[in-house]
Amino acid sequence: MKTDCKTKKRAMKKLLVIAIGLLLIAPLFVGCDSNTNSAATLKWRFKTEGAIISSPTVVEGVVYVGSWDHCLYAIDSNSGEKKWKYKTGNNIISSPRVADGVVYVGSEDDYLYAIDKDTGELVWRYKTKGDVSSSPTVVDGVVFVGDDGGFLSAIDAINGELEWRYKLIHGNVFFSSPTVVDGIVYIGSHFFLYAIDKDTGKIRQNRDCLMGDFPNRKSNGFSTPAVVNGVIYYAGLLDSSINAISSGSCKFKWSFMTKGNVFSSPAVVDGVVYIVSGGGFIYAIDTSSGELEWRFFIGRNRNYAFFSSPTVSDGVVYVGSSNSYLYALDTNGGELKWRFKTEGGVFSTPAVAEGVVYVGSNDGYLYAVEAESNGQENIDIEE
């Protein structure tokens, strides 16, 4: 069993590396799609030395993001100038979280790092049981994070000491990140969705709440569950589904089948679930009925190539695509407002702050794009 799990883990990692490699050369082969080319305006872009799969976090005028060049960067959100960088021992896929003056981020060197947000100096680091591609969540002075060794850990945010660790029964945590709501930590593994008491580290829900008990409804270690108004929304990688169950009663509400494997995480805003699938569509689904409100085609590629998750702000949903574009769609009907072309596939999830959309690309750049389009083509910026 251990050998099988390790084999699956290596296969998934290899799949991601192949996906990134293909998408780096994709601009040489990708043809046109049917979307209108209404491009937005580039404010600035910042070059790193590796692909940016990590999703940016914007706090007090600074953008924090990790790169495959092993570094965490702090970049001025207005000018695009580097404030500092911190080098870890391997790729950073994890997305940084900022709390109480500290940036928390995982690395594939098997460490969770706590770094001073202003100086870039190490506060502490914690040795995990595997690669940390999962993004940390900070609640009540505790950092929750998953690792590829199959553990969910709760770590004191101040001193980096372990409070508790829970071994997931089946599968690994690849990119799924903890969601903490009402004292419960929700996280997906390769086969199950877990609900764990945030204070004790013990299973909070009975086994009927674990996703593996639903026929043909398998969780995945990539997608992060969303919990809104007592309902858990989660993606089933193996059956291409997005599902909703009651967090209290464990009653299964609905399941919506997409057109491909789901690696992205759901965003739930104003009674609508937004999700992207490997078939190349972003879906808007009614939270009450599970019925489709609209869908929009964001590019055709291999099923595993859609990792970017939707971000919703001021009536617009932003999402990246493996076809190298960042899309902005009206939440009312899914009409294209604009799209912006990078030079590589976009696995990073956009962040929006002060009228600017920040997103990483596999071309190694972090982009800052004006949220309001003026209809201009992409603007070249001098390096």
C-alpha cells in the first residue's frame, strides 16, 4: 500500500512537471480560439527565474508570491519593484499567507517557513513530513498546512512549535489547502475529504462525512474545499464533479458534472459556485439547486492543465488558463470583459486589490493588470 501511494504521488508530480513543460512551449503550437480578443492594460510585470504557480497575496501595498526558482518575493504593488526575496531549498508552489506581520509559505524542500513581511528575514521554519505544495491557513494564532507525506499539521504561529499532527487515512495532500470554519479544519486528500477539530486534531465528523463513502464521489488532493453558510463545496477529481453537502447533517445536496478533471478550487460568492474543469470551461452554478447558470470556454488543452481557480471581485470573475490568458468575465451571464495574454500557461490564481489584478504565469513573470479594460492590446514593458 505504501509503495502504491508513493508511486501515485510520483506520478502526480511528474504529471505537473510535464504539464508545465508543455505549456511553456504551447505558444509555439496553440491556434486561435473563438473568444473576442479584448485585451486589458498591463501596469507592470516582474521577472523571476522560474515558473510562478504560486498565487499572489496582496497586503498593505506589497505583493507576496513564490516561484519555481525557490524564492519567495515581496514586490511593491504600485511600482513592481522588488522589496526583498527569500530563498528556500526547492520550488515554491504554495501560496503565501500573511498574518500579524509574518508571511507563511511552504516549499518543496519539506519546510514551512515564517518570514518577516517587512524585512524578509527568517522568523522560524518547521520541518514537515513531505513537500509543502499546500498553502497555509492562519487562524487564532495557529498555522494549518498539509504536506505530501499525507499529514495535516497545526503549528504555533509565533514560535513554530507543533501543536498537533493528523495522518490522513488514504492518499496525500498535493495542493489542497486547509479551510477553517466554525472550529473545523476541512482539507482534501487524494481520496477523501476530512473534517478535523482545529483544537484537538481529531476527526470531528463521523465517517459518513468522508467523501470516500459517497459512490463515485472521490475527493482530490489538488482542490481546496469551500465552506459557506453551512455547506461544503468540493471537487471530485476522478469523476469531474463539483459537489455540495451540509457541513452539519452531512446530507448530500447536489452534484454537478463538468466536462473534465477538476484541479481548481471552487469560489462561492452571492449564491453562485464558480469552478474550472479540464474540459476548458469555467462554470457558474447555483448554490441552492446545483443548476448551471452559465459557462464560458477559456481554452482547450489537456485535462490536467487547468489549475487556476476563479477569483470574484466587484461583479467580475477572474481566472487563468493553460492557453496563457488571464480572463475577466461578467458574473451576470459570463460575458467576456477582457482577456490578457501572458507568455506561458497560467496556473496561478489571480488576486485583486485596488483595481489591479495580480497573477503569475509559467513564463516566470508576475503580472499586474488593470482591472478596468480600456480595449488596448497588451503593452510591452521595458525590463
